Amino acid sequence: MSTPNFKPMPQNLSDDERRDWLRRQRTAENTLAIQALGGTEPNQETLSQFQRYVSGEITLAQAIAQVREQMAQEHAAFRQYLNRGSII
């Protein structure tokens, strides 16, 4: 099973690994859907972090923390842009 957001599951996985992959993929899909319902579509960096989670490279907590950090940096840069625009 593959989705537009994630790479297909490798064919050489054991049954347990396949089950874990699918569980992580459903969790990632649900997390991205909740984010989209909040009005924020995932960007490529977010998808990349969640692909790493689906692949089993990082935990869900690590993926979420990295996405939060990315969003904080983007918001800080946007705030700086707005503040600079109001000064000029």
C-alpha cells in the first residue's frame, strides 16, 4: 500500500516489519490530515520528516519535534519580515 505522500513500502520486509510500516504510515497520514484540517498543508520538509518516521528511521516524537522547529523558524522569519516592513 502506498499513498501520494509516502514512498512505497519495500518488498523485502518481514510480516512484522510490514505491519509496523503500515501502522506508522497510517499514523503519519492521520497526523498530516489533522494538520491540514487546521489550515496548514504539509510542505516538502514536513513530508520528508514523516517519511523518515514511516521508514522507521526516527520516532513519531522526533518527527513532530522537527516539524515544530521548522514551523517556529518559518514563523520567526515571517515575523521579522512583517516587522521590517512596518519600520520602512
